[in-house]
Amino acid sequence: MFKRILQEPLLHFLVVGSLLFFYLSSTDTETKSQVTISQGKIKQLTAQFTKTRQRTPSDEELDALIENQIREDLAFEHGVQMGLVENDSIIKRRVQQKIEFMLNDSIGSIEPSLEDLETYLTTHKEQYTIEPVYAFRHIYINPEQHDDVNAFILELQSNNLDKSYRNVGDSMMMQSEFVDISTAHIARLFGRKFSKNLDAISLKRWQGPVKSGYGVHLVYIDNKIPKHLATLEEVETQLRRDFRVDAQKKAVNSFYDELKVQYDVKVEEGQ
Amino acid sequence: MIKLSMITSLVLSTQLLAQTDADSILKLEHNIPSNPLKNAYFGETHMHTGLSLDALFGMTATGIRVPDDAYRFAKGETMTVSGKKHSIGRPLDFAAVTDHAEYIGESYSAITPGAPGYDSAELKDLRNAKTFEAQMRWYGKFSVNQRGKDGPTHPSYYAGAKTTQSAWKMAIDAAKEHYEPGKFTTFAAYEYSSVVRGGNLHRNILFRDMNLPDQPFSAIESTDETKLWKWMEQQEKKGSRVLAIPHNSNAGKGLMFPKTYPDGRAIDERYLYLRNHFERSIEMMQVKGNSEVIKEFWLNDEMAGFENASSLKNYSERTPRKENYVRWGVIEGLKYQSKYGVNPFKLGFNGGTDTHNGTMGDVAEDNFIGAHGPADVSAKTRREDEVPAWLLAKDENPGSLTGVWAEKNTRGAIWDAFYNREIFVTSGPRIKVRLFAGENLSKNPSDAKQMVEDGYTNGVPMGETIVGLKKAPTFTVWAQKDADGANLDRIQIIKGWVDKEGKQQEKIINVTWSDKRSIDKNGKLPKVGNTVDLKTAKYTNKIGSSMLMGSFTDKEFDVTLPTLYYARVLEIPTPRWSTYDAVRNNLPLLKDVPAVIQERAWSSPIWFTPKLKKLK
């Protein structure tokens, strides 16, 4: 459990955040506010200039850039003290986006354990249903090649199809038997109508004609795993992805919940 | 100290994770059963998301913003597109998101709150441009960078290579995340979007594995495609395998199959080698038109005139010319084969959509809801408006799909099929087509499986070359309709060669067809008929065949001339998307676009080369 807590990125984020807060507030001992243009900032200004103008700035230009930056910082500091930020929803929204961006970035690395996934699956089981999976054999009949399709089917059915199914029927570029084939895969090979029709017929006897995109088939279903709720093995990749998306949402929510505890949030009542 | 060790262990464990990931994927790939006779898989390799700056408006309209969304859509998830629930209906087998490499960094900044550059005034304006007019104004300003005299440049708000790399990583991560060997294949890919003298010389770049560069090579680095190939050569030296897939030759202004380098020098062996090595197929058809042939220059091809997007010529001075079309290009390539022993235009045929809505592989005519964000988002705009700088929206089509013949659905197997050109393209329906050639193939096949076994044993499949044939080759062809779609009308073989005078020649042969029709006294095959009810936009499969199979032996084959053949499969007539649109919205049919179309599939060619003479 303790290990889990240590791995919680949200926790890291909060801890680092409060450390920063304490650090910043403890250094802020002087009464006079400071505006510092760091060497890093100067380098950045120079680089930006170079990129847009395709040359390095002259000394005068660099001085102007620095002066601009000083003014921007001063104006901002002063504006904050005047309470201008308070009512500016654009600035507020921007800060919020930055915080959520950092938060999301730290959550990106979550690697759920198998237990996590198991729990997740249990609580969301309805979202993960598996359509029927079959083992079946079939005989293809191409209506274009028979003057009387029904007569041909009757003739086929009078044989012992269990033995002859591989050698009767019409030519098709398709296997005559399938094991472990999903409903989606059947639809891909035979058309969506066929996969639907298959679900309605009973097991362990030759049945048909069943319509497909190519004609009709006599079908023998050897085995069928009916529609069911998925197991972890069946949907692990998808679960992993959904878990992360969900974790991201939850983290944002609990981040705000946490903040709501740290702050006294009041919504004033209307009259 | 504690912090440091924590970070180190974190880094180590991520590396370990990545390693086990790679191992388990190899194992998964290995365990998928192979079919030596190969299966057909359908997918697409040309699609934009919000990481393409020109698609961003589309994204605000559709809600599909990033590669992850596009892969979900391709896998069949229902997404909200332009405010409505929309789904591809049936999943693709493989897909590659290909955002324009030129401005992926800027796009990343634009859509990622907190990312460097997000706050720039221009990207703010972009996000705030809500009306179509405002968006076009923004785009007008941006295109100054796009269409610089010396090629595209980064705008002032580009926040540096880091953003490009973050965007590229986003594309790679999505590809990794969605790869399910045996079920759904993804690729690391992007679009290199070079425009030279107004000609569209774009290429999609497709990597075989996850051994990848830090960032893609874009037209900002160079608009000269030979520089791109040289970069690809460097990637190969680092162990990558990578392909470039050109497209939209119909907008290439005669530069897609050139006689010279971009700087005007005549092309030489180096060019021939590079192009032949890296460009193994061409995207035949997409939203902005089918580039096989056009009626103006192919009067004798009665199936020409299919989704050619004729209003392309009204924009950007795109005068129609024969040299812009794929059939001309591949036959022209034979001349180089004779002269240099290398064919630079030895191209298989693949498909793609090029939709800028993030709706991967959304090619069904009865489900088309536009492809260019707000420009064609409603039935009204699709009927009346234009896709700026390109064409009239009513001239668009939903795009095409690639079919590949591969032993299994894995990244390696699908990529190799592209490399070997054992691929085909369909105008949307999942039609399957096989083509084999050889001196000793059995004629008049009656069993599809036997035909394929015979083809692989005694001949070659589509995409291959036969050198030094001594007698007439036989071709065997087979096609199967889309399981959920319309029946087939006919299979044709298109023969192209260069005669002794060095002139291009071609011939179209109807090989096999439905409904027991006979060739008439003019040598024409009568039309298959038409079941489309224009009032309801419905058709029936009462005509046509669900499967066609046959053979053709070319008695006119000249062993001394380089020659190629490809198959073309036609469906029976079905409603065009504009007809479905009209019926759905209770509007009259459009007068100047066809109400019905014959959808089709094209196989990659098979090439014949006379026995090599000593080169000069």
C-alpha cells in the first residue's frame, strides 16, 4: 500500500508543488519585490530574435529587448499587486491550463498493474462484451452456377455431409472450416448478414441455407462461445488504454478535491 | 539524493518496460498463424489529424483531434464527427496517420495547452477563428509561409524543434499503443508535402518498425525529393526500413514523373536507383480524385472518366495533361528500363483517403460526410461550395483503400507487401483481386484455391517482374465482391508497352464478366445494366457476379519489348455519394456529376523485361 502511495504521480505533484510554495514564500523576506532578468531569459530573447530576423540582434536591439522584458515583468508584478489578475478570467484560465497540463504530463506515466485492471474490469464490465466466437464448417453454394439452387441443396443434404463437406459445393477462395473465429472476423469474410444469421442457428447439425454476401451456405457449428462479458486476457490492451484515460480524469478531479480541502471555498447565496 | 535515485530508477524501469514491450510484441507477431496463400487485408495510409495545420479547422468541426482518435475511428469506434455520431461501420485491418511534417510542431503548440508557443497571438487567433471566413483569413496569412519562393518556412510563432519532436512522438506513441498484431496494424508515418512550381509532389513516408529518427524530414528542410531519398538512405544505414508513397499525380503539373531533377539536370542513374528503391507504389486515388486515366486523353478506355475531380483544373492553373496520370507514368518507366536497366516508375498501386477530418478509411459512398472540415461539412456545402484552392466539393469522392496480400496481419508482413508491390487499390468497396502471370500457368481456372497455388508455384503474383520470357505469358485473374457490397461486372487486363519507335502503347482486354454476355461485332462487351433506383438510392445484386475468375494468354506479346499488365475489376453501377446525400436530405439530384458510378479495384502491375543486354 505504502509503495502504491509513493508511485502515485498526483502525490508527487502535490508534494513538489507545496515544497515549491514553501521555498518561494520563505525566500520572499524582503519588503521590496524583485524583478530579475536572468541570463537564461536573455539567451531566449536573443534566440527568438534570431529566429524571426535570421540574424543576431545588435547591442542596442538587445538592450531594447531587455528593456521590454523589464517593463513586461514590472507591469505584471504591479498589476498583480493592484489586483488586476483577480478579475481577469483570461489570465486565470491560462494558469489553470498550465497546472492541468503539468498534472496530465505527470499522469501519462501511469502503468496499471494486473490487479488494477482486474478491478477496473469488474466495475466496468458492461462496456466489455465479447460477441460470439465459433468453430464451424460450411459448404458454399454459388446461385449463379445452378439453374435450380433448391434442388442442388436438397441433393447435397441427402449426402453424409460430415464426411464430404470438403469436396462438395462450389469453388470459393475460403477455408471450409474455422476454429476460434470471432463474429467480427466472420463479418469481414462473409458479410455482416451472415454473422448475424449464424447467431440464430443451433449447434451440431447441418443447417441452412444461410445467406452470405456471396450466395448461400450449409453450415455446421461445432462449437460456440456465446456473447459474454470479457475476461482480462481478452481485452487487456483496451483496458490498459481506458484505464489511463480514466485515471487522468480522476486525477484532475481529485486534484481539485484536494485543493478544495486546502482552501475555504464559498459560493455566496443569491438573495 | 533520494530524489536522484528515484528518478534514476524511474528511467531504468521505463527502459525495461520498453524492452519487454518490444519482446512481447515480437512474440505476439511470431505466434500469429501464417497463411502461405496469403490473406487480403484492407487499410489506408493517408490521413490527417489536428497535427496537420491545414486540418486543424476540420478538427474543430469533427472533434477528432489527435492520431489516437483517428486510430480509434479506424478500429470501428463510434466518434462524434461534426456533432453527430459517426462510425466507419467495419474496422480496417491496418492504418497509418500521416500528418504534414512541415508544421506538426506548430500544430502541436496550437492544440496543446501549456506547450511552448500555445500563447502566441497567431495560434490564439487560429483557435478563436470560429467562422469559415475567419478561418480562411487565418489560413491566407499562414500560407505565406507555406508557399515561400524557396520552399516552405516556419512561421515566427514556431516554438522550436522540441515541439516538432513532441508531435512526432505523439504520432509514434499512438501507433505503438494501437498495434494489435493479428488484428490491427499501425505504422509510424508522416506526409512529406513538397510543392514545386505549384505542382503537388507530396509523399507519404512509411516506416517498417519502431527504429525511428527524432523528427521527420520535411519540405522545410528541402522541397527536392532526391534530398528526401538521401535522408531515407541515412535512415536505412541506421537500421530503419522506410518507403515513400507519392500521390495526387493529377495535381503534379507534369512533375510527378519527370525527365529531370528538380534543379533541371537530366535524371541519371543515381535518381533512378533512389526512386526505384524507395518508391515502390503510388496512391492511385483519394478524396481529390482518381489519377489512373482521364477521358480527355484516353478516349478509347470506356471505363475512363471515373471520379477524376475535373474541377481541379479551375484552380492553381492545373491544366490537364497526360503526364499527370498513373497509367502514363508506369508505361513511361519502361523506357528507362530499356535504356538504363532500372525503372524509376516501377510502381504498385495503393489507396488512401487524404481526409482532413481524422476519419480514417471512411470511404463508403452511403456514409460520406465530407473530408475538409467546414468546407464540405453539410449537404449544402458539399453541393454548392469549394474546397479552397483545390476543387468543387461535389467533385470530391470519399477516397480509396489499399488491399494487401500478406501471410498475416503484422507490421512487418504488411509493410513487406507494400515493398513487394503485392498490393491493390479499391475505390472504397472491399473488392479482392488476384493476378498471376507465367508461361506455364493453367488456363481457364475453375477453382480459386488451385489457381492461387498454381500462381505461386508456376508464376508470379502482382508486383513482380519476369525477365527474359521466351513465349506468350498466361495471366490468371480472380476477383471477389465486397461481402457487404455490390456484385462484379467484369475483370479487365490493361497492357502497356513501349514499341520499337519508343512510343507508348496500350490495350485493354476484357478477360471475364458476369451475366453470360457476348462480345458484340465491334469487339465491345455490352454494359452490365443498372439496377439503381435514383429516388431511393438503392440497388440490387440481381445483375453481376459475386466472383469472377478467368485467364488470358497474350498471343501478341513481343519478347523484345518491355511490357506491363495490370488488372482492373469493375462493380455493377451503384449510387454515387452525392445521390445518397440528395435522397437523405430530400434534395434534387445534382446535374453536373454522375448519379451512379462503377466502383472498381486495380491490381498492381506485373512487369516483363527482355533479357538484359550489356549496359553501356
